[in-house]
Amino acid sequence: MQKLIRTLGFAMLALSLASCRLVYVPDVQQGNLLDKKNVEQLEPGMTKRQVLVLLGTPSVTTPFDASRWDYVSTQAHRGGAMKVRTLSLTFNNDTLVKKEGDFFSEDANKLIEQGKKLNSGYSADDTRGDKDTSGDKKDDDGSKF
């Protein structure tokens, strides 16, 4: 009887922890991790070998269309919705012709939103900064520093 009560107590504790989301759920990152600087270095006319050296092996290649490489990355943050980012490269006779995709589009939007959150009332032309003392300190020759 005592073992049954102890087992039920542990089960209730486990269920309460699971319902409160106190159980650790890891971030899951799969696919290619591309560096934005490397992707910006891609230029039309590069060979497949140069692209391999720069970005690494693509995560998706089709045996039916050797002229297209896809770099795909998926990320799920703490069990949330999965974000899929893609970069597609098109080749013609082993030469890069076109790149398309939304691999880094989310980064620009995040930077804009973070900038709005961090805006503390300074305009873009304001050079005073947040440490301005408005003339409290003066140099030996009478000029502000």
C-alpha cells in the first residue's frame, strides 16, 4: 500500500511538472548552418567546386536535376513552431547562375524589431549619446570633452 501511494505521488508530481512546462525541451537545429558572409560572397560564374569550398555540401540534391542545390535549415525553439529556411542555387554547366531563397530574410526583420524595442528616444542624428553630461565637465582650456 505504501509503495502504491509513493508511486502515485511521483506520478502526480511528474504530471504537474509536465503541465507547467518545467520539463526541459531543447532547441532543435537541423540542416545546414550557413554564414551570412559566405553567402554574400556567392557570385554568378562561380564553379560548383568553389561553392562547395565556400558553403559546404548541400543538404538536398536531386538525382534528376544536378543543376540545382538546396541548402535547408530547420529550427524549433523550445518545442515551438518549426522555422524552415532555404537557399537554392541553380547551375548551368557547373557554373552558378542564380541564387534564391529566404535563408537570412528573418534576420533583417529581427534586427528592425530589436532596434524599435531598444529605441530610447534618441534620434538617428543625435550624437550626444546616453552619457552626455550637458556641459558639466570642461577641459583645462574651457572646452567640453
